[in-house]
Amino acid sequence: VQMVESGGGLVQTGGSLKLSCTASERTFSGHNMGWFRQSPGTEREWVSAVTWTGGGTFYADSVKGRFTISRDNAKNTVYLQMNSLKPDDTAVYYCQSGDSWGQGTQVTVSS
């Protein structure tokens, strides 16, 4: 297994969750990392990305100002801090590096 996400769960509207994705050295080192999400009946959508150095971060308009992506290269881990969560954020969240994907972690936001 090259990438493993964790940190999903059930939270009320306005709450917070922090997702983690730990990858193998080969998958993580030197790569930009991304987070995507997919809810039932919809296509997988890009959420956020961070460059290898961590100096560049990028967000979909739907999460800008609420989500923060970061990485710890010493731990081969990328994070997604999600604040002010809304029911529309409910989805399976996946981390991505090149052609590699994690298995996903479910985030459910109740109204």
C-alpha cells in the first residue's frame, strides 16, 4: 500500500476535521501532493494541492478560506485541515500523487 488516508468521520455543520495521508518514500518524495473528493453520483473533484517544498498551496474555490493543506516531508505525510465544514463537503476524500491514489476516507457533515 503506497498511500493511506485517515482522519475522516462524522461532524456537525461548522465543525472541523484534519485528514492525514501517509505515503511511501517513493510516492511522496519529490512529488506535489493533492486532495480530491467524491460524493455519490458525482465525479471526483480536485480540492487542494501542495508543491513538494510546501511553498505553493492551491485550493478549489469551494474550499478556499476554510481548508488548509500542508505537508511534513520528514514524515512522508500530507494533511488537510478542514474548518467551517458544510453538508456539501460530505464525500470520500482521497490523496493523490501522480498516478497513485489512497483508498479514501469518508467525511460526513450533518446539518
